[in-house]
Amino acid sequence: MPQSLSVISYINYPKYLLRKKKKILKKTNWISLGSFVLSLLIIGCFVFYLYMEMCLVEMNFDLRKKEEEVSALENETKQLESKIGNTLSIEELKKKVQDLKLTKANEIRYLRLKGTPTLSLENK
């Protein structure tokens, strides 16, 4: 359609239809703006969800490492407890006494002290 005819048709176009067309254009602008904002919110929620999911995965890895450390320490504790039990057994102590060639004391004598010993530097 030539440009001159479109201008003529615009001039002859009724005013109430022009107002209606403007209202429709305003509504479509609001709808497009609303859909843009809504899409931004949805994208933001999705990004936040991904961030939280990654944090949970990282915490899960840390938790597994800590559980492995705890199990290793528990195993080490059990080994140390068994060593302590073995070294404090009566048989082991008898072997140590024989290795050191200790003998049983026949006569036990205690020394009697005159006065009570103190650690103070004051002279009495």
C-alpha cells in the first residue's frame, strides 16, 4: 500500500478505534513487561536452586571426608588400647621384671624423719 493511502486511511480511521488500539498496545506493553519480570524471577530462583544444590554437594563431600577421618581415628584408638592392654598384662610385667633382674625385697625398712619436711626456703 502506498504511503499516501496509509496516511489517508489513518485520517479517516474513527477515533474510538484509535483509543481502543492504544489501550491494547498499553496492555501488551504491561503484559510483556510482566512476563519479562516473571521470567527474571524464575531464572533467579533456578540459579539460587543450583547454588544451594552445589553447596549441599560440597558439604556432602566434606562430611564423607570427616567420617573417613573418624573411622581411621577409631581404628587407631582400638590398636592403641590393645597395645596398652598387652603391656599391662601380668605376663608382660613378669617378663620385664626378669629382664631387669629385679629381686623380691626381703626386709623393708622405712626412714624416720625428725620434723615434717617442707619446701619453703625459710630456716627454722
